[in-house]
Amino acid sequence: MVIEQGDVFWIDLGEPIGSEPAYLHPYVIVQNDIFNRSRINTIVVCLITSNLKRADAPGNIILKKGEANLSKKCVVNVSQIFT
């Protein structure tokens, strides 16, 4: 499977630990494609959420309903970065 920057995947992080997101959520690949095609075994992703409270936070990106096959308007929360 080829993973590219901008791809969206649904990832289940299981039970929450503290204030971290958990359960099944969409995430967008933000890691550069040079690293995605390398032997590095990690991928850098940002959480996508339908909670629009953070939509106006600096750097966050609003996704319209239908973008990335999402069923409703969402926001890429750049403060929630994971590897």
C-alpha cells in the first residue's frame, strides 16, 4: 500500500489515555512523501474531528462535507499530531 501526504485513514486508537483522542477517528497524513516512501516505519498524522469548536484555531483546516469522503463538515486539528 502506498501512503501519500493528504490521504485520510480511519484509525482506532483504542481506549483514551488522559485527554488524548481515542476510538475510531479519521486522520490525515501530513508527513512528506519522501519519508512515506522511505524505510521509516512511522507516519505523522493529524486528527480530523467533527467538533468545530477548534475550527478557528491557528493552522486548523476546515473540510467541507464530502471532502475526503467525510459525512459532515470537519476540521483538521493540527494541535493533535501523532506518529
